[in-house]
Amino acid sequence: MSARFEFELIATSGGARRGRLRLAHGDVETPAFMPVGTRAAIKGVTLADVEALGADITLANTYHLHLRPGDDLIARAGGLHRFMSWPRPILTDSGGYQVFSLAERRKLSEDGVTFQSHLDGRALVLSPESAVDIQWRLGADVAMMFDECPSWPAAHDAAEAAMARTVRWAQRGRDRFLALSEGRVTDLPASNPGQAQFGIIQGSTFKDLRDRSVAGTVAVGFEAYAIGGLSVGEPTEDMYAVTAHTAAQLPADRPRYLMGAGMPDDLVESVARGIDLFDCVLPTRNARNGQLFTRTGPIAIKNARYAEDPLPPDPDCGCPTCRRYSRAYLRHLFMAGEMTAATLNTLHNLYFYLDTMRGIRKAIEFGTFDSFRKTFLETYSRRPSA
Amino acid sequence: MSARFEFELIATSGGARRGRLRLAHGDVETPAFMPVGTRAAIKGVTLADVEALGADITLANTYHLHLRPGDDLIARAGGLHRFMSWPRPILTDSGGYQVFSLAERRKLSEDGVTFQSHLDGRALVLSPESAVDIQWRLGADVAMMFDECPSWPAAHDAAEAAMARTVRWAQRGRDRFLALSEGRVTDLPASNPGQAQFGIIQGSTFKDLRDRSVAGTVAVGFEAYAIGGLSVGEPTEDMYAVTAHTAAQLPADRPRYLMGAGMPDDLVESVARGIDLFDCVLPTRNARNGQLFTRTGPIAIKNARYAEDPLPPDPDCGCPTCRRYSRAYLRHLFMAGEMTAATLNTLHNLYFYLDTMRGIRKAIEFGTFDSFRKTFLETYSRRPSA
């Protein structure tokens, strides 16, 4: 285990776990939600805002930063923390998901993936080793291994091949990571010598493939493990079932990260299934589209019913937006196309996600997670009220 | 004079005046810069941000708010202060400038202006009286009279006709305002009974017309007076000359507002000529275009020279952007099209303008405005360094 990685299990409540993750740049209280800062910025808000909202950790995207401004430039700036002026932990994904969803003229081989930049058409390569190198230059506290991400639905054959290749890539990526973190590579200066690396479990919605992926990836050995390939369009019940099935097999003394999930109720349900870490673009992306999360469900602020509504978006919310602004004002900003609408909506939605995690953590500490979960799901409706 | 309007002259230094303007929602330390919140929002930042930056007063636009969300709606919400959650003073312009620069199929008569909304083509009318009524519903602390704004350059004939009409409109607007503020109109509830009204001096760059405009407008009698029709494309020396000429004739016991100016050096030079109030979109608009004001002049953050520059935009600046972020990061955000670029640049530029005004006020108090002005102009170059 990396010198700067510790995971302490503080309490459990059923399958839910309350933990503390020690990373090079500080502690992360788990279960935790990581706001997504794709290009070293969280859209619509400043990192000072995100710090004030109480995020322990943010996520950035290897693919996007490799393209622009470049991991070399960020390394010369002293690493991603200094470049973006974010003093707390950062997790970078490996770029795998973006290569499979964004890049053009993609060619996949055992070596890795060649593709064209979606920005300027440049030919680029990502491999298990180069994804490690890029993240080493970025200097995140947690680097993710490079995986193959099949789309959903996938045939069993295709999902099996992708899973098996991902396990082989896991070994290559881990070898490279250990060579770097143990100082056996001298031509690549460390932006963050305390970096940890997480493995990724694949296998689509097939339990037999998930089993083999867990066995192979845990055999390689990482500081912790993520469940990839979910929240990609499969039915919610499949996501929950695969999450439960996979999480149960992962080492109990390591945090478990469900990549890309989800809706607020997904967070609660996945914590119940043993998940400790989340990231998702929903709070930020939906904010820009005028959707605000509340305790009773999402609302569409553009709805005419809010035109003269003096209430804050969520009367029970303590966020900077709800403490000051009315639905009527937020609707006006959204309808007028003012970018401040995106800012105020994003502040609210991020606070809502982070506050939901605070509620979850407290409930687990007090041994009342079951009733928290029951109340949350009874109160929260995924169907927008507008 | 309105019950809630006082102007105290605290100190002078040459032509420069240090004052305090008492308005219904608080004091404005002058000389003051008013950030422009066209549609009840200051583009790119939140009003909490603007309050934290130390703005005593903001400006909103009658034309835009009349179109959307409507002054009726804002009146029902309790007025503009409550609608936008800004507790400090607000000044609304009369819509005159926007009608003459934005609206379509404009028809001008002695009665007023008929035009089509630039948003949806609706036929609308603005007159000296209706501009008062709209601002009465909005409930700003300072309402501006409705004026005719000729474009520049204007022939003497055309400028004279517009100026003469503006003086006639001044009387009509003042009559309507007094009827409202003295409670002689019962069908228009007051959003802000302590509203004051400023007259506007026109006359383009013709000193004889400015003289007649001052005489006519001061004869009508307003709480204070603004100089309109400048900063519309005329040479800087003309703007300074007309400002000096006009300001000198305005009552010394009332604040003088130079509408729409200007560049940072324009603020300093206009204060020297007796101006107390400013508004301008430059700090916010230029921020969105990647131009950052610094003590030595504006910089274009997209310039390649900043790609790896670890310094803040202005090393001598104490704004939230300069205290945390580097030019390299701000350039990355701008090049990537992140909206956070607009936010961080706007915070900086507004702080720069507000801080320049703080410096001006301190210098006048200490009787050192002449040396402040000299140093500022020696240090500041209007030519972008990039």
C-alpha cells in the first residue's frame, strides 16, 4: 500500500460503512461524493466555492487534461493541486471512459488505444502504462488504472473480452505504477510521491464476469477498487444488483468506489450496498440545465409555476443559494440566460449532494442508517415535480 | 429633495470630491463605481460576490427588466431589492439609452418612443412618464429621468433638438415623479417610497448645448444630475473637456454622475474634473473576453506568454482571484471555454475598479489626490501589454 494511503473503518450500519480515507493531501470522510472537475474546473463555480461547500476531494479527467493544457505543463507547474489551486485530495480517472465515449477514429489493440483528439484531430495513444505516466505527472492523490469500457448493452462475449483485457491491463498498469512510486523510474519526476492507485472492476451486468474481474484485479493488488461499467444506461435494478454483488466480494478493509453514479437515491442505495466513494456529473450538469435537486425530488426552475415563487429552491436547505435567493429570481436568471443561473444552481446542487453524504455519514455513525434510508426514499421522488 | 436623499461633501482635493451619498438602502461612499447588473444580475458573478467585493451600489436596466421579467412582477415581489436579494442601494437607468441602441422599429415623437422588443417583437412605449412609473415599480433608490440619446457624431442641429426635447421631457418626468413620491398617485403602490430622481444633461460635444441643458435641467430641479451622451465613441479629450465644462456648472452640493464611463484612467481623470459616480460594463464585459485590468494596464489572458506563468493576474492585487489563482490556470480556463474563467476574471476586474475607487477616496481624504493621479497615470497604460 502506498505510503500515503490509509483507510479506517469507523462504523457500520447494515451494509453501509462510515470510514476515513487518508490521502497525500488530506482526509476524505466516507461515504463521500467527489464533484467532477473535468478540465481542472468544476463548471459554473470556483474551487474556492467548492472548498466552502465542504468537498473533501474532487475528480479531474486525465483525457481532457492530457489534451489541454497537457500533463507536461501541469507537471512543470508543480502538479494539478498547485495548477488549479486546490489543496485537498484529487482523484484522476484514467481517461479510459473518455477515449471510449469522446475520441474519434478509435483503434483498440492489446497495447492500448490510438485515437484522434476530439479537439484538434491530433493522433494520440493511451495505454495502461501511459495512463499511469500521465496521472503521475498530474500528481493526483488517487490515480485510476486504464480500463476498457464497453458500452451497454454488451453481449457476454464482448463483455468477457473487454473484462479479460482490462485485467491484463491492470497488471501492466500496476507494474508501471509501482516502478514509479518505488523510485525505479528516474526520468519522470513525481508531482505527488504519495499517489495511490485504484483498480477497476468490469464485466457489464454479468455476475460471472464481475466475479472473474474481482478475482483477477484483486490478485494484481491495488490500494483500493472501483466498480466501473455501471451507470451507463442499464436499468437501475441491474445497477443495484451488480453493485451489491461486486461490492460484497471486494476487500472490506479498502474503500469501494462506484464510478459515475448517480441520482441522489442511487447514492443512498449504493451506500447500503457497501459503496464508499462516488462521482457524478448530474449535480453540475443538471444545474446548468435548470434542474435543482431538493429533498422531495428535482424541480425544473424554468417552470412557469416558479415565476413569482418567493421560496428558496429547497426551504430546508442551508446552501448559499437557498439562504439568499428565491425561485422567482433563479427562474428569471435562467430564462434570461444569465450565467449566474448556472452558478447559483450548481452551488445548490453540489451542496445538496454533499449534504446528503453528510446525512448518510451521521446516520451510519449513529447506527440509524436504515431509518435514514427509509425516510430519504419515502420523501425523495426521482420524477421531476415540474 | 427626497426624504431619503442626502449628499455630504467630506473633503476635496483640487476638483476631486470625497462625499457620502445617503440613499434609502444605505450609504454610498463617493467617488463610487456602480457595477452594472443589466438584468438584475451582474454577469458571471453572484450578488453575494459583489457584496463581498465591497460595492456600495449596483445599477440595473429599466429597459431590460421592463421586458423580462416585467416591472409588475418585480413590484409584486416587493421591489427590485427583494427580487434580486441585494440589500444595498440600486440605481436604475431610464431605458432611454437602450431604446436608442437596442430596440427595433423605433419611432420617436414628442410623446415618447414606440419600439419593438428586441426579445419578442412586442410593441412597447416608453415616455418620460412611463419610465418614471416603471422605475417606481422597480423601487430603485435612484431613478434616472428619460432622455433622448443621439448617437455620436451628431450634427449641432440634431444634438440641439434632442437636448431641447430632453429638457422638456425632464419637466414631464419630474412632474410625474413628484406626483408619485408626494403620494398624489394612489393606483401605483410604492416599492421604495424613498426613491430619488436624477436629471440627465445632454448636448453631445457642443459646449453651448451643454450649457443650455444644464440651465434647463437644473431649473426643473432633481436630487442630483448625470452627464449623459458621453463615452459613446467621441475622442477621449472631448469626453474630458465636456465633462469638465459640464461638471463645473452643476450644483456643488449634489453628486455628479458620468454615465457609462469608462476605462480605469477615465475614472481618475473624471474624478479630477468633479465627478462622483460612475457605471460601466467594461470590467465585466472585458472579463468575459479574457481582458484583465492591472495596475500597469490590461492584459489579454489568452496570450501564449501566460501559459506557464505562476503569478496572479496582478501581483499587487488582493482580490479573490489574485489571492488564489495563477495566470497559467486562468489562461487554461479561458482557452478551454470554462465559464469559471468569466467568473474569476469578473471578480478580479470588479475588484480592480472598486479598489481604484477606494484608492481615489483615500487620496482625496488625505489631500494627496494629485500625486495619486500622477502615479496612476504614469503606471497605467491603456494599451494592452499582450
